[in-house]
Amino acid sequence: MERLLQTIKIAINEKIYLKDPESSDLGKRIIEHSILMIDDMGFESFTFKKLGIKIGSNESSIYRYFENKHKLLVYLTSWYWGWLEYQLVFATNSISDPKEKLTQAINIVTRTIVEDNAYSHINEVLLNKIVINESSKSFLTKEVDEENKDGYFVIYKRMVTRLEEMINAVNAKYIYPSSLASSILEGSLHQHFLKDHFQTLTNCDEENTPSKFMLDLVFKTIDQ
Amino acid sequence: MERLLQTIKIAINEKIYLKDPESSDLGKRIIEHSILMIDDMGFESFTFKKLGIKIGSNESSIYRYFENKHKLLVYLTSWYWGWLEYQLVFATNSISDPKEKLTQAINIVTRTIVEDNAYSHINEVLLNKIVINESSKSFLTKEVDEENKDGYFVIYKRMVTRLEEMINAVNAKYIYPSSLASSILEGSLHQHFLKDHFQTLTNCDEENTPSKFMLDLVFKTIDQ
DNA sequence: AATTCATAAAAGTAATACTATTATATTTGC
DNA sequence: GCAAATATAATAGTATTACTTTTATGAATT
């Protein structure tokens, strides 16, 4: 993406980490290799001990950055949504026609991520895969209400609100704008998952992308 | 529900368990109390050791029924979908008008579950809560393809196919019937979750139910 | 040169997720 | 009615996880 992004830091709620991983070389290596390892072995098998061995550091040093692996997952997904939000705003800001704006927004948030080298230590393609496969686990917990109160999910919620406002701008009479907005995000992640693992449960593939499915669904729903 | 259900056993793929929990009193207590405990403490905190203590049995005895707690979760969700499938077929079988049939189907699969005493040891209300809060964890794993090949998710897939066929019967020209069908199931679980934890991300509540949202979405999408 | 700070190393703890072995109680088949 | 088979319970043990604590070391700062 734009060079501009290289100078912009995605602001993550400070409660999620103990020490900002962007503030040191070790912190960046934690982020870089946790993405590679979670993608490779899945969140359940991933441990701080294994990560420590991989980055030639000690388990206890990683614990100075994140209380536990759940918080690391919350951090990674927050970063992803922050990164995507930036692209959403950047790409839609100058569009005045509400339909065109919403179309572009849906394209951005539902597309398959391709290489982006704005942040050298973060592989956005793999991070997108992690969001598809693991991010539900960040909020499907008994602690969700408490963590929500502490602002762990603000960026995600802001994304939904942005989409909701764009839906409203197209059709102010539609009575489920936030349900539709949240469905665009979760639904497209789910269709991406299905196309990789349950092809019989989706019509989405390389040609009929989740983006096309969602655009068709959204505009038929609100545009009448 | 109907008494009929009391005599019908929901058939679960035998690979999911080591010994059929329906075949013994201990097995039924395992199912009964695992539902109560997973609802109460969440899947992460739930262990076979704690379950053993609760039912006055031993951890090792539970391991003779299920290899691990993941398989127990797959069993519980499969049972739920089998139970819901039965209600879906029962309630829509005699309807000939395609639109009315699909309407009824969506109502059944998206509604809030209320008490049902057909199976004395299974609390369907709590099981529905578990499906909302935990069932994604049954397929968001590194083993999903292997388990899918072994038929762990057949009942769920059959449900999606049934909905897909009903969508086709209303509009054979719609090109995303299975994506829409899978979105009805996952999307409604997600809206139920949001209404309990993230009210700002949904318009659904007791009045504007997920069923109404889904009916509106589906018919606007395919009915034109 | 002294202090502080970040990281590393090592050791320890409680719990988890099992497995294995043996004992006991119950059921069933002849 | 008894032996054999089966189910369950009890006990103990293992490797790993998810941490915490303490101490050491080196690097940067004052």
C-alpha cells in the first residue's frame, strides 16, 4: 500500500499489552513470529515457550509484553482491524456518492488480502488468515463483557459503525443497518473459511468472490 | 415438542465417540452435566476432571466415552443440529408453497430456543447457548479437513443443503444459494451473540429478532 | 562509576490432558 | 447359580502448559 502507512502507527488499546511490542526489537520479533507460528500450527498448539525458542529468547521475556496468548491474539486482531480501517477510510474518504462509497467499502473489507509491505515485520496475508481462522476465539470467551468494557474491541466496533453509517447514507429507512454491517464483516470471514474447507457450503471461489456475494446481498437488501 | 421425538434417537457419527453416551446411565450423565458445566464455566475452563467430580465419577471413566473434550463438543453440536434438523423437517414437510416453506424454515433455525422436555437429560436451551458461544471452536481448528473427511460435520452440512434447496425452490436463478444458506445459520448465531454482548453492533433484540432480520435479508435478496 | 533497565536463564508450581494398571461391582450367558 | 465378560472406579503416573519468581548479565543513561 501507500508509503504513508509506513509512518503511521496503528494505535492499540494499552490495556491489551504490558509493554508495547512496537517499542523494541524483541517486541517486533514477538509479533512477527507469533503471526508465522499461529498461522502454521494454529492457536491451540501455539505457546510462548515455543515462540521463545523460535526467536531465541526466553518465555519469561515474552510474558513482559503480553500477559498470555489470548491477549496476544486480541492484539493481533486489533492490529488487523486497525490496518483495514485505515485502508477503508483512505479509499472511501473522497467518494461522495453513497452507493459508490459503500461499494468500495465492501470491496475493501471483504477482499482477499494480497501482499503489502508497509510494515516489514507484519505479514498481512498471514494475519488475514489468522483473522479468518482464529479471531472468533478472541471474543467467544467468558470474559468478553469485561474485556469489551475495557475497550479491547473498540477498533472492530468502529469498523462496524463506519459501515453502518454508509448503509444509512444509502437507505436511511432500512431498519437493520448495524446487523447488516456486522454481517458483512463476520459473514465474509466465514465465506472465506468455507471456500477453504467446506466448498459444498458456499458458492464462493476465486471467480465468485465473497466480495461479489456480499455486494449482491447488501444492495438487494437495502436498495429497494 | 412432540412426544414422537422421545422415541427417536438422533444418530451421531460413531467416529465422534468411543462409546455411545446414549447407551448407559453414566453416558447420559456425562452429556447432561457437560452441557450444564460448559454453559456455566465456558469451554476453555471445562475439564473432564471437573466433570468427573460433578457427576461423582472418575476422569478415566469419561475418557472411555470421549477421546477428549473437543470431541465431546463436536458431539454436542452435532446433536443440536440433528435435533434442529428434525424440527425443521417436521415443520416444513407438509408445506408446498416454496416461499412459505422457506419462511417457516428460517423461523425454525434462527429462533430463540425455549424449553423442550423431549429428552430428559438434555437441556436444549443451554445447548443452544453453547452452540452460540462455543460451536465455532469445533471447526476452527487445524484438524478441520481431516475431521470433515471423517464425517464429523455431516448433520450441519445436511442442514445447509436443505436450506439451499428451499432457496432454490423460491428462486432457481439466484447464484449464491449455498452461501446464503450457510449465512442464515452462522449469521443468526452471530446476531444472537451480539444481542447478548455487543448491542451496539446489532439491531436485534427481543422485538426485532434475528429471525426477522434474516427473513427480511433473505427474501429481499432472492425475491426479485 | 553508579544506577536503571531490558533481557535471559533457571527453577519451581499448579493445573491440564491425558495413559496405564489394578480393583471392584454388575451383567450376561450357559 | 457360577464363571466370564463388561463397566466403572480408584490410584498413580507422565509430559506439557501456563504461568511466577528469582537471580544474573549486559547495555544504556545519568
